[in-house]
Amino acid sequence: MMLLLIAALSGDAQANEISGEVLMQASPQDGLVTGVGAQLDGGRTFLSMEGRGAADGNWIGRATGGIDLFGGSDRLDLTLGVFLGTVGNWGDPSISMAGTAGFAFGLGTNIGPLRARYRHADGFRGPLESRLTENEVRVGYRMFDTVEVFGQYIRFNPGEEVFVEGYGAGLKLAF
């Protein structure tokens, strides 16, 4: 099961948006992945936490902190951050887990109700760190100023192994 929790903090105490989301994703290699999430977006700085679990037992989780270089813009986002996380597998014969750290950057745009985002995360440490090296492309449509439906593509690049990819759809509610 995928758990996605994103919190963002700004230089001032006012938050720009609080949101929650639900995601369902399919991967030929990992099977079905589901997710839920929440986000508190404050503008120029952010702290995000996310986790993802697949039907085959693989899971990842990380917390990312960083800045949005265009935090004052409603149309363009450029984020830079660092993360700390874990990866593992709850399959047989035993549960495995390893720590990882890395960097993440993202580029996003909002044109009226249309939303698009690209995100890259690159892990530095841990025997399963390659599960945290990923590229994500998300395209969404915001309705009623609070509801966003989106589709996404994720590609994991596990080093020398064959890449793992997944396609998903989700619903995001913003307040």
C-alpha cells in the first residue's frame, strides 16, 4: 500500500493549501500499488513525507525537505530538496529494511485548471537505494478549485537491473 504524506512550510506562518489524495497504480513488474496522502503547502519551503508499497512486498518511504525557487508564482514551481528514507520488503522469508538518503528536484506548471509536474529523486545509500531513484510525470485537471484528478507515470531506475515502471490515476482534494 502506498502512503504519501506531504507537508510544506513557508517563511511566514500562513499555509497556502492543505490537500489529501488517493492513488491507484499498476506496474507490470511490481503488481498493484495503492496510496493515500496529505499535503500542507506553504509556498517557498517544504517538508514532504511519502511511502509506497507494492503487492510483491517491496516498499519505500522518505521525508524530503527543501525550497521552491519560484514560491511566489502560481504558474511555475521549481523545487530542490534532500531526503532521508527507508526501503524494504515484507516478503518471505523475513522482513528486510535499509536506510537511504538523497536529493530530489521537481518542475511543475499550472495553466488554469491544468496541472503538470515532473519529479526526480536520487538515493545515495543503502543496498536497496535504487528503488528510491525515480522519475515521475503527473498530469492533472483541477475542478471546482478543490478537486484534482490526475494520471501519472513513474519509472524506477534500479542501477544495473532492468527499470521498473508504473502507471496510475488518482484524486486529490485541496482546501
